[in-house]
Amino acid sequence: MNFLRGVMGGQSAGPQHTEAETIQKLCDRVASSTLLDDRRNAVRALKSLSKKYRLEVGIQAMEHLIHVLQTDRSDSEIIGYALDTLYNIISNDEEEEVEENSTRQSEDLGSQFTEIFIKQQENVTLLLSLLEEFDFHVRWPGVKLLTSLLKQLGPQVQQIILVSPMGVSRLMDLLADSREVIRNDGVLLLQALTRSNGAIQKIVAFENAFERLLDIITEEGNSDGGIVVEDCLILLQNLLKNNNSNQNFFKEGSYIQSMKPWFEVGDENSGWSAQKVTNLHLMLQLIRVLVSPTNPPGATSSCQKAMFQCGLLQQLCTILMATGVPADILTETINTVSEVIRGYQVNQDYFASVNAPSNPPRPAIVVLLMSMVNERQPFVLRCAVLYCFQCFLYKNQKGQGEIVSTLLPSTIDATGNSVSAGQLLCGGLFSTDSLSNWCAAVALAHALQENATQKEQLLRVQLATSIGNPPVSLLQQCTNILSQGDKIDRRGSKIQTRVGLLMLLCTWLSNCPIAVTHFLHNSANVPFLTGQIAENLGEEEQLVQGLCALLLGITIYFNDNSLESYMKEKLKQLIEKRIGKENFIEKLGFISKHELYSRASQKPQPNFPSPEYMIFDHEFTKLVKELEGVITKAIYKSSEEDKKEEEVKKTLEQHDSIVTHYKNMIREQDLQLEELKQQISTLKCQNEQLQTAVTQQASQIQQHKDQYNLLKVQLGKDNPHQGSYNDGAQMNGIQPEEIGRLQEEIEELKSNQELLQSQLAEKDSLIENLRSTQTSPGTNEQSSVTASARDSEQIAELKQELVTLKSQLNSQSLEITKLQTEKQELLQKTEAFVKSVPVPGESEAGMATETTDVEGRLSALLQETKELKNEIKALSEERTAIKEQLNSSNSTIAILQNERNKLQVDITDSKKEQDDLLVLLADQDQKILALTNKLKELGHPVEEEDELESGDQDDEDEENEDDGKDQDDI
């Protein structure tokens, strides 16, 4: 308030005094009038004065206006006037031709009045409640006032809204307002509300903001829309940037698919408006927010996957190869495609298959590299192409191999009709433009990044320098250009070419002893490097000296001592004599101390204001950080320490080979165990099926017994000796039915015996499988222990099942014998009945016909009886065969038992051998730990992966011991 009074005191008196009195009278009328019309007119008058006399109205009327908002909510007109007045007081949006001091004073006024308004948090809560009113004259000025408050003191107002009940939800309703002006201003309000506040961003996102904003963008015409589309895109960026929770929600809500129509711009040259260019810029930046290298790797890869599956990457590649696209949109599209494919193999493979619409078609990579090595192209475009090439090769060994293969003699197109990526890189590497040299060197270095195979392959590349001269290797040509220095007239930076070549050579030689040997074979390379390091040059050359020191240090650290004249110890002595160890380390430190080093190490994207700043590559800064310390230690190490280190390395290599051997052995054992588990599960299933079949057969036999007893009871009721002729006729009528039943029962028994025979055949095949699995060669110790134990259980179960089947077959054979004897008795009774039938005193003709009928029936019964006898004979033969099969099965089981005993003896021996091996491994681990401690004492860095791997081996050995104990328990 003192500040405000001071501002008022500095203003001139006179007319101001009159207006101040007027404002005071209006404020009194607002405070004391009982009629609503009088208060409304007074507030309307204050609104008209608030723009010109902002300070006076603010000081005198703010408290009264807030009171109006609290007490007169029933009248929308006076509420609207009060909100407009407060907006005019607080807002700094008035465009006036004023001096700079007046502008600063106006901004201070806005922040001061905002601070006064939000000092009472109830005022902001009151404003939020007013936004629920649908009346246009209340809602629209309320939106503008809250937006202005957020612009003035954003964090404080955000905190008040965050703790207000349903505060954010009330504001989200503005996006659903049918009046476009309120909806559009609501988007601006949410922009200010969500800026740099993750908690509010999450609430807004979960209030369905993504769907509403995407719908608005679609309604407005996507990229062809107006400034509303721009505002929606900015709000989307606020919600997604640096907010992993919202990014995950956006991906899982399938909103990425909704972005594809944004980029259907076609290939026509219909003109690009400034608004369309701005919209597309924001759309591309929104994609980059989702796939930024700074995001968690899992979230980035899932977004990259979704963009490929919905066709968004294909749409971006279409824009990339289209004609008529503005240069800045093309540059941003290249950067966006770069990050969509970075580190994701599927997208990288797709990008490698994209062809430009030319005649003949050329790969998109080749077309882009043409732009990179063309000095007439814009600088930002060349940087974007380099970033795209780097992202294509990032963690992509397949792509690295394809690029290097285009330089090898076997793959170069002899006709010269097509230009390959490798040829373009070599052309850029040896051109007279220093920026092309640097870009080509960095691109080629990325083709070798963490890929020892391609480093060795690149040593095969031969270059024809001039007609008549023999070809030289690419490595030799790089060192030749490096040694010439400033002798070649180049356009651009003086040191850019040499820095690029040195970065390429350092990347090439690191972790590749063969390349180091090739480099040292040229006797001029080491003297050149020592000469460069030893000289006292200006500040510009200090970076080159540092890189030369790094390259020389790499030749020492990764030297395998295969060249007698350039062994590690001799190179160290050379450094000590010609340079001095301290001087060498000081020159090596020039790299990380350079002002552009830290800038390049921050982000993977090469983003430089001008070509002169293009010195370091992001991946190279990682290499420097990794090698600087180990090279320093290597320079100060003595020859004895080097020898000890080599011995330790050899021991570690032997240990690694042993560990690898046992790992492979354990993998094989695991596979065999899985196979045995599958076999046992199949055998269990077959066993269950056989048990169900036996149960069914038992039930069928019980049914046969019941039927037989019923027949026996029916036959016992009949008396064949004392009946009359009519009784004999009924007996003759019933007996064929009973014989038919017996025949059906015999058929069923026959089918049951066939089923049992097939089951026995399946059992024989199972026994053969078990024998083959138990006697198969090549099984290891651990698998034989588990297999034999489980197979013994299976054999015991199968043997028990065979015993039960045998008993069931014996019972069935007894049943068949009983049926045969009872059938013979029935036949005898039938013949006796026929002989004892009395002949009544009837006519001879009738007797003859009846006798003929009876004889016919008897002959048919005798024929059927003969057939039944034959079938019973066949069944008895089959039963004999089944008995023989059971005997052979018993012998097989005995043989298997003998083999199981032998296997148990072998298992005991193998277990002893395994215990000996475990003891040997434990001794080796102790030796390795001692050697590792010695290495640490000597100052040699021990990689954690080796320790972890040894720890993993110990864990695996312990698991094997536990498995062995479990097998013993079984």
C-alpha cells in the first residue's frame, strides 16, 4: 500500500484530484445504497473509469467490488460489471504507447493488486464459484479475471485452486461450453493454470482433457485450423512435457492414433499459411515430447511402438519425402522422425526401407546424406540430417553393418549408377568443406559405436587416391589428412576437420586392439602425435592437442603388444622423454575443460547456433568421460603392474570360459529336465485315460453278470419235462431269444477283449518309451538323477496297473468258461425237451407239418450253436495270446527294474563327480576373489559385470546343490 500511495503522490494534482473525489463518491454509493439499481449504476461508472484511472479505482474500490461479488450474486449484470472492473485493475494487457518506466510501473501495479486480491483465499474460491454461472456476462469476465491472476502470480494462485474443493473440475467445464469465446478463453486459462505444476497437470488430464482438446483440434480443421488449434496444442504440451504419468495415460488412452490425421498434408503446392506452419511445428514438437530421449526408456519405446502400429511414422516419412514442404517444417520433421526411430529396432528397420519418390528410387537415408554433405543446404537442415542418421544407428548393429558394408569392396556398385551411403560419407570426409568433414566423420563414428565387428570390417576399406598409385586404407587416408593440417585450403573452421577426424579415430581404435595395431603399423603416426602434443600452441590448438593425447593414450591402453617397436612400455617411455607424464595428462584434460564440451554432453541432438560451435559430438563426450581416467592410470602404471594386470586378465578369461562352459551345461540340463517333465505329464494323462477305460470295463462286466443272472432265473422258472404240447411250443418260441441274448453278450465280451488287447499294446509302447529314455546316451548327471527317480515311480505304477489288468482278464476268462458250460446245459435241455415232447392224436398231415417246423427250428438252433462254439474257441485263443503278452510285459518290467538299479549306481557315481566339481568351482571362486582384490589394490578397475557374473554362478551352483538334495529326498 505504501508503494501505491507513493505512485499516487507522484502523479500531478488538479484533474486527478477531481476524479479521485468522483471515485470516492461512487464507492460510497456502492457501499451505502439500498437500491440495486443505484449500486449497479455506480459499479458501471467505476468500470468506465477503471482503465484510465486504474490506480485510484484499484485502491478505493477493490474492497467494495469484492463485497458486491459476495452479496449481489442474484443480479448477473452488476456481477459482470464488478468482474470487468477487477479485470481492468489487475490486467496488464492494455496496449498503450507509453514509456518503458510507465510499462514497468503498470506491471508492478498488476502484481500488487493481484497480491491484495488473493491475500484472502476466499476471494479466489468465490471467483471459482462464479464460474459455475452459465450467464455469459458473468462467466466470460470471470474467466478473463482468473486468467489474469494466474499470469501475475501463477504459483500462488495455482496452490489456492489446488486446495479448493472441485476447483480444477469447475474450470474443466469451460471446455464443454457451447460458446466458442468462453471455450477458447477457457483453453488460455488452463494454459496458465497447468504451467509448471505437475499435480494440476495430472488432475486436468484425468478430467478427460485429452479427449476434449483433440476433439476441438479436429473440429477446427487440424493443421489447417486457426489460433485455437495453436492454443490447444500448447495446452497439450503443458500437460505432457516432463510428466511421465500423463504421457503413460495419453498412450494407454489410444490418443496417439488420433494424431495421425494431423499430418495428412498431401503433396500439393497449395501454399502454406503462417498459422499452418505454426500448428505443424507444435504438432511435431508434441510427438517429440512423447519420444524424447530424456524420458524413461520403457515409456519412450512403448510410444514408439504405438506410433509405428497406427501408421504415424509412415505418415511422417511421407512428409519427409514430399515436395513443396517449407524448410523449417522439413527440418522439424527430420528431427521428429529421428526421435521416433531412436533405439527402437522395428522403427529403424522400417526407416531403412523407405525410398524417395525418384527415378530410380533411392533410399531415404541416401537422399538425406546428400543434403548433409552438401554445403549449399541450410545449416539447421544439415544438423537435423546428422541427428537422424545418429538416431538410425543408435543401438542398431544391423544398421551399422549395412552402412559399413556399402564401403567394402564386395558390395560397391562397379557400374557407378547408384551412390551408396558409405560413398557419400567418404566424399564428405575428404571434401574441402570443414563442416562436411566434421559431419561425415561423426556419422561414420556412429556406425562404429560399440560395435567391434564393424571396426574390424572398416579396416578392409581401400581408397584409390589417384591414378597410377596403389590404393590406401581408409585408416591411413584419415591419418594422412590429419597430418597435413592446415596445408589444405578449406572453407569453414580451421580446426573442425581435424577435430572430426580425431574423434573418428578415437572411436575406431577404442576397444579394438586390431585397429590399434593397424594404426601403429604406420611409423609416422606416433611421431606426429607426440610432436603435436609437445608443441606450445595457441588456445585454438589446445583442443587438437588434447584429442591427440587421447588418441595416443588409446593406443597404449588398448595395445596388445603385438608390435615389438610399439609396445605399451616403449610408448610410455616415449611420452616421458618427449612430453612428460604431467604435461601429457594436462593436455589430455583440455578436452573436458573446453567450453563446448559440457554443452554437447547435455543432449544427443546436435543443436548449435552456427557451424563454428559444432565441435563435439554427444556420444564422443561419453567416450572421453570413460577413457580419461583409465588412460591416466595406464600412463602411471609400471611394467610390473602391466604384467600382473595381463596375468589377471588371462586368469579372468580362463575363469570366464569355465563359467561359460558350466552355464551352457546347466542350460542343457534345464532343457532336458523340461523334456522329461513333458514326457511325464503325457504319461500321467495316458495313465488316467487307461484307468477310466478299466472302470468302464468293470461296469460293463457287472452289467453282463446282472443280465446272465436274469436269464438264469427265467430259465429256472420253466419246466421242460412236465409241460403240455402248448408249453413246449412256448418254450420253442422263447429259447431262440435267449440264445440271441447270449450271442450278443459273447460279442460284447469279444469287443472288450479287443479293447484290452489294444490297451496292452499301448502299455507296451509306453514301456518301450521309458526304456529308451532311461537308456539313451548323452544324458548328464543331474537329469539322470531326476529322471531315474521319477521313472522308477512310473514303472511301479505301470506294474501295478498290469497286475490289475491281468486279474481282470482272468476273471473275464472265468466268466466266459461259465457261459460256455451253461450254454452246453441249455443245448442238452433243448435236445431232451424235443425228445420228450408227446404227440397228440391229430391227423398225420398236421403232425407232419408241425414236425417239419420243429425240425427246421432245431436245425437253425444247432447251426447257431456251432457258430457260437467257433466264436468261443476264437476268444479262448485270443485270451491265450493276451496271457502271453502279459508274460512278456512282466519280463520287460523285470528288465527295466535291473536297468533302474544300474542307473541308481550311475547316479551315485555322477553325484560324487558333481560334488567334486562344485568343490573345484568353490576353490576357483576363492582364487578369483583374491585376484580381484589384488587388482583393486593395484588400482586396476574391475568391471562389476564380472563380479555379478561370478555371483550369479555361485547362486546357480547353490541352486544345483538344492536340486540335488531335493532329488535325494524324492
